[in-house]
Amino acid sequence: QVQLVESGGGLVQPGGSLRLSCAASGFTFSVYAMAWYRQVPGKERELVATVTSVLGTTNYADSVKGRFTISRDNTKRTAYLQMDSLKPEDTAVYFCMLKRGIYDYWGQGTQVTVSS
């Protein structure tokens, strides 16, 4: 079955960096686009970035453009989110997501806290 496991979250000071990883299994990773979302308690889940399967074309939310970089390594079946110049408003639980057919699959999430 599909499994997505995020890691790499933690506590970081404003201006710092983190790299999140999403290890995938149970499906043909290389043929599907992948996405990162984030969610703050009491708010809707927000799309952060997407990366397509073959060409690796990327898209970003305006709030993270120029600071975050999404990538993927199909040989390792892993998607990444490099987050630089972090701000307190980036504090959230970050999830990776796979859309396959009519189904959405989510990982368990990893907490990112940006605070001094």
C-alpha cells in the first residue's frame, strides 16, 4: 500500500534553514507528481509546492517563492523541500501528498517551528 513518511522537521530560528524529506513506497514513484502542503491549527491545509514526475517542473505558493525549493530523487523514491530564510509564519505541520487517480494520499506530517 502507499506509504509516505516525512522527516526533517524541528525548531529553527528565523532566517534559518531546514530540509524536509518524504520517503515513498507502495507505488511507482517516478510517474507521479508530488506535493508539499502545510497546516496551522484552525486553518485549512495550504499548498506549498509541487514537482512533476518526469520533467521535474516546479510550482510554489507566493508566500514561499524564492525561499523554498522542492525537488525529487526518483532513484531514492524521495521528495524534498529545502526551506531557507525561514519566518515565524512558516511554522506549521508539513505534509507530503500524492494524488493518484481519484485518491489523495498523505503522510503523517512533520512539525516545523520557527522561533527565536
